[in-house]
Amino acid sequence: MLILLAFIIVFHITSAALLFISTIDNAWWVGDNFSTDVWRMCATNTSTCMAITDEFNEYQSIQAVQAAMILSTIFCCVAFLVFILQLFRLKQGERFVLTSIIQLLSCLCVMIAASIYTDRHEELHQSRGYRVEVSKGQYGYSFVLAWIAFAFTLISGVMYLVLRKRK
């Protein structure tokens, strides 16, 4: 049981780390001379970055992605704290339902964020607010990490749902 518990804790911490990296790092959309995420666009040849503000046409979509990723990260961290509390407070044989619900909310938020970005990526990168041509890019590793984090949070949410506190 101790090995299972250690695995679940490591899996949850890995999910949180993936969410933090995908939310913060500047690699949702990359090209030869630029990288962009939901916060800023950086030109690699001049090493200059500019924040994505309301001057961009699809700023509302970017804000939705930002909010959903932040909520997902917060839910994942709260779920871990609730799990630790429930670990010591639940009676033997009870399930970690509250932890599971919070983790599944995290899963839902990251899915919403990545889905919005996937759906709106053409419009997001046609904006005239960029200083460099960003339409000829491709998805970066932060975007891929967001989808991997979706799978990890989904799996851990289901694990918490079926997990019972045993001796």
C-alpha cells in the first residue's frame, strides 16, 4: 500500500509540474525565429519579447486560455493538499471523492484551455499585432505538455475516485 501511495503522490506532483511548465513556458506556438505562448511573443533573432495585450484581434480567446490554465494549475495544487488532509482524516475504507472531484475539475480546465487554443490557433496567429510573421509556425512542446497534463490529471482523478484508504 505504501508503494501505491508513493506512486500516486509522484504521479500527482508530475501532473502539477506539467501544468506549471505548460502554463509558464513560452513555447505553445514556435517557428524558426519566434516562440509564442498565451502570455507573450518572443523573437529569437533579436531576443525581444512583447506581451500579448488587447491590441490583438483574438485577445478574448487568449484570456480564456490563460484563465483556464491558471485554474487548472490551482485546482491541481488544491487537490494535492486536500489529498494530504484526507489521507490523515478519512476513516479506513472511505474514498477520496473530494480530491477526485477537484482533480477532475483541473482536468476539465486544461482540456478547455488546450481545446480553445487548438480551435482558434489560425485566428490567433493572423493578428497584425505581432512584429514577426507567426502564421507559419507549429505547435510547441508547452502545448503538447498541456495535453499530456490533461491525460495525467484525468488518470489521477479516476485513481482517486477508485482508491480506498486501506491498512
